[in-house]
Amino acid sequence: MFLAKIHVTLKPTVNDPQGLTIARALGRLDFDSIESVRAGKYFEVKINGDDETSVGSDVKTMCEKLLANLVIETYTYELEAI
Amino acid sequence: MFLAKIHVTLKPTVNDPQGLTIARALGRLDFDSIESVRAGKYFEVKINGDDETSVGSDVKTMCEKLLANLVIETYTYELEAI
């Protein structure tokens, strides 16, 4: 079995209102040294299977079909045998 | 300057409707080998500062005050000098 750790983040050029709001909120909480905040999503998916290559290609398809909106987001993943 | 990569995830015992919904949706997309999905949040925070210890303690306070709800969530972070 594999654990896929998937990060989905907005592309750097895409405006991130959630991140901006968090940055402002941190400013109000007296964190003065914040330069920027980008918010993203994180998924941990447990997948049955023994072949890392085929599981990896499944994860890629999952991200492209469901988890990430490739117009505005990018994804990265790591696989860990468990 | 440091880049803090912060993961906020639900505690393992907490029900995760978003993850369950994603798992079901993946099933409908013919991914038959999904064992479970847990959904979480991911933040990239750029913080001015030279002292890793003090930046780290700031990140901890940020997570505890704003980013994570410690009743149901846990957080982890990594610092990377940039």
C-alpha cells in the first residue's frame, strides 16, 4: 500500500484572497514580519497496490481529473510505501 | 527570510466528510484501489527574520492562534531559509 501526499497550490500568478486575508489577520495579531501567505490544499490518499509506477500514474490522473483545477492550480505529490 | 511550509490536518479520530466525499468521487471515476482520503490545508508563509528559532516559535504561535483549530486539528511545519 502507498500513502500519496498531494499538495495542490494556486499558480504563483493567480490571486489568492484566502492567503491575503490570512496575512492581514496575522498582521492584526501582531506578527509584523509576514511577507506573504499562500493557501493551498493537502490530501493524504492511501492507495492499495504494489507497483509504485502504476500507483504514481493513478495519482497523477486523480489530480488532473478531480483534485486540482489545472487552469489555476498546480499539484505535486510524493509516494511513501506503508 | 524563511519559508514556512505548514500542514494543518484533522486529527485521525475526527470524521472528515470532505475526504470521504473525495474518496467516493474517486470511486465513481473508476479508481478502485483507494483505501482512504484525508483532506487538509497547506500554507506557505514567507517570514522576514534571520533567527530560525524565533521564526519557528512565531510559526508555532501563528498555527495555535489562527491557522489550526487545536480541538480537532494538528499542525506540522518545516522552515526553509530563502
